[in-house]
Amino acid sequence: MKHGELLTKLDEKRIAASRMGGQKKLDKRKESGDLNAQERLDALIDRGSFIELGLLGSSVIEQDKDSTPRDGKIVGFGLIDGRDVGVVVNDFTTKGASTSGTNSKKMGYIRKTCNERGMPFVHIGESTGARLPDAMGAKGMGQMLGNDTSQFRRIRDVPWAAAALNTSFGSSAWLCCCSDFSVMKKGSIMSVSSPRLVSMAIGEKVDLEELGGWRLHAEQTGLIDHFVDTDEEAMLAVRKFLSYMPSHAKELPPRTKAGEESNSDQEAILEIMPESRTQVYNMKKILEIILDKDSIFELKPRFGKSLVTSLARLDGRVVGVIANNPLTGGGALSAEACRKAIDFTVLCDSFNIPILRFVDTPGFVVGTEAERKGAPGQIMNFMNATCLTTVPQITVLCRKAYGRAYVAMGGGAHNDTMVAWPMAEVSFMDPVFATTIVHGKTAQDEGFDDALANIRKDLEVWDMARIFSAHDVIKPQETRAFMIRMLDIQQRRLTGGLGERHMRAWPTSY
């Protein structure tokens, strides 16, 4: 065959592959308001930067080779904000983007290249699970499963990000649970298997939302970090997350030009912080004042709500923020809040992101329900993660810091620098409880107020500053400037700014 004929044939194959599952299916997606795989890719990466591999891939089943363009997955490399990333985008119009022999090799190649060459990996999921009959029988199992030992091995050499869109079963769920960041579109379902398969397995009809709806993952499982309304917003969320991340673990996160403060009037903190130590307030409003304007990117906002975990910037430097929020449960740390803190600590420590902690907690949530959720184990995991952290850490005692929670939140020597605000109080337990235990008096008893006042006089932070357990007492309005300067001082100069990454292989879901 002549050169011209071969080149024409290649052009024809390229055009056929670009049609995905056909115009009828593409039109149906447009009517429903869903982007197709190519449109999602275009919204994700910098314009004109994508180089696709595996365009001519198709099913290993001979009779399906012409009906499986790209074998249901677009894979390749592109730029996000000028930095290289590896990308897999599922094409649901081709056999439901089901996992098969060919597209497994395509995805594996992208992951392997990202991990070995130091670039983020992004998976945009919408899939039905393993493709049948490809995976059935001994040959199917031998061909598709267990041949890639690195498929689910996470040692956080590079950041992973994933999206669960519409129907996200099988690999789409696996990648969300393996990733450092996962975003889900409201109305989507993310679960191990489809409702039909689950219904057959358990012999009863399954409710979609209960099986894997966004509220389940937002409020109960904590498997998803961020929730959006549209495909476009999901792609923007992935881009935003990666803007805080280094390309790989052997470099520092990108530092931007220092922007203006979120609120140049730091005195506004005093308007938010109540003078009464029993009155609640929204810690998020204080963080907005201290951190760079519009830089806060909160993760898992509806899970373990008594704790705030956010990526942000301070004077242009990427930081991770862990803060108690008294608005929910007085800032008491539930088992869910502990899990949330652990996940976020591991993320920051693995990718050289300094951690800022704002402490206002009466302790851990106790009771029979907490025990059923494994609270003791989660508390110890939290303690372990805090002890293993090697990136710069600054702890601010804002108000209450009671018991073991004080230590888990970076108290004592579990930080590089710990300061307190004048309204902070530190003790082994809530002074009301302590009064009852020590003096045998309750709030209804005569002499309770005097006994409580006697207990309280030892809680104020002055004694901690006097013995240099707190490095200083600062005014709330001095916090931003203090942290900026202290992060400069606490840089890891001897290692080029890199931490030791002791938690890099910590499970991403547990």
C-alpha cells in the first residue's frame, strides 16, 4: 500500500475513534446537560496542550473491535496551569466506559508514567465496572485482574485526583478512594457495584441514594472531599486542588505572589471571638481574616463538621489548616473528625505542606455511639499521625484546649512553635466536670460557683507561658504576621524544604 493510502487510512481511523459512542449517544448527553468525555477533557486541561495515546485502542474481543473506539477511555498527557499531568477520562458512550483488557493497559501506562516521572495523575470517572463477558472465566480473570501490582499501591510520590460523575461504579469508585482528592457531582452515584447487581446479590431493591449518593459520602463515609453541581465545576475543582500541590513529593508546592490579606483589619477577629468562653462562634470566619484573600479550599466540609480542614495560602505560601469549629458540638472531636484530621495530616506531610492548627476543643466526643464508631482507635491514629508529622507546624491555642485532644491538635512538643491567645485556657478536662469530680458539687449545689472559680484560676495560659510550654502569648490580631514570619524561620533548609514523609503509604480510605 502506498504512503498516501496508509496516511489516509490513519486519518479515517482517527476520525472513527473521535466519534466515541456515536452521535445519537452524544446528543442524548447534551440534552441531559452532561459533558461528554472530550468536553470534560477540554474543560480540565490547558487549551491545546493534550497529547493522546491509545487513540486506536479497542476491545480485545474481535467482534467488538469496531464498536469500541478508544476502548471507552481517553488517556494521555496535558498541562494544567502550565504543569504536566497524566489524564484518564472515561467515555461512557462506549460500553459504559467499562474496564477491559485494552483500556486497563492504557490506564496503567498513564499511572506508571506519572509515578515514575513525577507528575500528577487525574482520573475522570463515569463507568459501569468490569466489562462482561471480557472478565468472565479463567481466561478473562487471568487477562484482566492482578497483572499490575502497582495499580492500587499508593506511596504518594505524586498527587492523585479523581472525579465521580453520574454513574461511577468499579474503577471510578476505586480511583476516588485511592486518590488524594476526590470530587463528586451531586446526583451521581459512587459505589462498588450497580444497583441492579446489588439488588440481585441481596434479594431486595436498592435505593440509589442510600447505595452511594453524594449525601452519603458527604456526611457519613467521608470518601469524597468536594461536591459540585456540574461537570464544569468538577473540572475546575480538580484544577484548583492541583494548584496547591507540588508536581511530585520531592519539590515544594508552588508559591504565588503574595496577595492582599483577606481582611486588612485584623482587629475584626476580636469582633468574632466572644468574650464569654461558653459562647460558640464560627472559626471559618476567623480563618478568612488570617489567611490570604479567597485562598481557602475546604475539604470534607460536611463530614466531621466540628473540625475544619482546608488548603489555603498565607503570604502566597501553600499551607494546610486544621481548626476546631465550636459552631458544631462546641468543637469536640468525633471519630469522624479524627479521621478527617488524619487524612488531611497525611496529605500535607506527604507533599511538604506546612500545617497551621487553631485549637478550641473541649476534648473528644465520648459515649456509647462514639465507642461503636471505634473512637479509641481513631484517637490513637490521630495521635500517631500528629507524632509522625515532619513538615513545619504552628499551633495556636485560641480558647479551650482540654485533655488528650490538646496533644492530638499539636499541643505540647507536637509542633515547631506553639503560641496562645490571652483568652486561651488549658486543662485536663472541662472545669465544670472537674469541679464536680474534685469538690463533689454540681451547678445546683451551694458553693459550686466558688469552687468553679477556684478551678478556673489555674486554667489561664499565663502559667504555660511562664514555664515556656507555650512559646509566647500573642494578640489574635497579631496571628497572621506572626505565622508568616515563623514559617520563614521553620523552613527545612537542610533538606531543601522537604519533610521525611513517614506517612506516605498510609491508607487513603479506612
